[in-house]
Amino acid sequence: MANLTKIDLEYITDESGQRRSVVLPIATFEALLEDLQDLATIAKRRDEPTVSHEELIAELKRNGLLPD
């Protein structure tokens, strides 16, 4: 997740000094996009039924994805 308190931003200003655009490192931009995608997925799945930890472990064992 992007650390919003430590983003290295540069601003592009107009002739009167008003901020018009922002420039940020590509890695920061990509991290922000990934966070945005994660949040969209969370919102989309909000109403899906949940599974307890115990049920998940049992299912993974049944499917051979975890040792007994």
C-alpha cells in the first residue's frame, strides 16, 4: 500500500502560481493504482458470504492444498 504521507510530489503551476498539475514517481503512481484496484475489489465483494478460518483450513486440507 502506498504511504501517502511520504509521496514525493512536484507541482506544475500556471503564471499566477496556482497549482494545475502534479508529477509523481512512476512507482508511486503504480502503487496508487494497485491500491485503487484493491479497494474496488473490496467494495465489489462487500456482500459476499464470509468463511471462518476453521472452515477455510478444512477446505484447503480436503483439496490437498494443506497437509493434514
